[in-house]
Amino acid sequence: MALAACVAIALAGCGGGDGGGETKPGARAPAPPAAKEPLDAAARRLEAALPKADCEELIHVMLHSIERGLTKPGAPPRASECELMRDEARSGLRGYRVTKVKEIGVGGFSEGTGAEARGDSTVGVVWLLDSDGSWKAIFNAIFRPQIEQPPQLTRLADANVRAFVKALRASDCPTAWRGLHVGSRFVRGSGGKRERYCASIGKAYRDPKSAYSQIKADASAAPKLLGRTRDFSFYALALENGRYMAIVLAGRVGGIAESEQREHVNPSVLELVTVRQP
């Protein structure tokens, strides 16, 4: 996702927790990819690189290869990507200092202080592994505290991720759209228009190498819960052909019109990326 592409968004209070309903793992899920380093080390490297806003350094900890439209990481940053990372370094991540880190399988979350945080809010960063084992910051914004807080809306998150995967498998775009988070790159990149999103994934289904067509072809793959923070749930989707995907669900956000948010379930899919290619 374009890091906080965004509007400065903050998770709104979503009500009390509702238990810890777990999703059932797939019957033959392969072992998850391994990280090159602990997430804490990557978060500290991001903190150290931000003051200079050097995109040659930032590209190693920001912008997942899937966000960049690449099959593998490592390509030099484009001018537009440099502009995006520098904007984040000088706005939403300005003055970022890591305070807490939670590693959650192939995902994780870091909290910190920063120039944009007020009161008890935190500068939060959502992380996912890239296909080379590196950690990438895929979303950042101002959130209420997430780490060491009771998870919220857990059963709804489990039900919603299952419904989302089922919709992708059935090529049911209206239901998949409803399962997406209003702040996701899928929704924002479609200008908030379902028709544009459905047109784009319609093309993807016709490509046998795409994640959409491979999810459709794998009738037995099911999302497996990796862990949670207060408002985020992290899942893995392991396909029979070896593709390993991460799915992140998040609660409602502030700063976006309620009328637009009503088109999407709560919690909903903020990110879906391939962590290991087939």
C-alpha cells in the first residue's frame, strides 16, 4: 500500500472484544517463509533512515514488492516511489522513535512516538515479509495503542476473512469489495469505485499466474490466524502450489466519510500480499 497514502487516519473505537475465535488452518499448509532478521531490527533501521529521507535506504524497509508491481524485491526505487517515501518520512513518520514491536508470523506491528502523535495515540506501522525475507512497512498512520491491548472484534474478523477468501474463490467481486478496507490500496487505488476494482481483478482472473486465479483454483486453502493487536488481525493463506499470502484485517478508521465506510464490512481487509511466490 502507498504508506498511509493517505490521509492521516486513526482507528476509531470499535467496541469491546468478543472472544478469540480462531480460524481453522488449511489441511496441508506448508511452512511459512522465514525472516532474515527480527522485526525489531527492521523497525530500528526504519527509524534510523527516516531523518535523512534517503530513498536508497528507505526502499529496503518500505514498499513491498507486490505494492511496487514486482515479482521480486531489489529493483532501485522509481522517482515516484522516492517521492512517496520522502513524503512519509517528512510527514506521518516525522520524528518516529520506536517504542514497542510485536512480530506476528509473517506480519507484525511497531509503535512509536512522533511529531504527528497526540495524547495517548501512537505512530503505528504495519509490517509484512517480502519474498526475500525482508520486512517491509506496508502501512502507517496515527492509531490508538495496539500492542499489549485486548484484541477487538475477533470473531467478526475471522468470519470476514473467510467470507473474503470465499468471494475471491467464487469470483464474487461485489462481496470481495465489501470485504475490503476503505483505506486499503485496492479501494483507494480504485478511487473508491467498486466498478473500477472489479474491472481490474476481472483481468487478473484471466492470468493463470495471478494470485486471484490461483486462489480460485485451490478449493481447500483456508485463512489461518497468525495473531492480533488491538484492532488488527493477521492471517496466512497458503496455497497448494506453494504461494504463501498474508492478509491483514483492520477496524474502522476516522477521517473518511461514514457513507463510504458503510460499503465495507468491519473489520475488513487492509492488505493482501504474496509473501512467497509459487
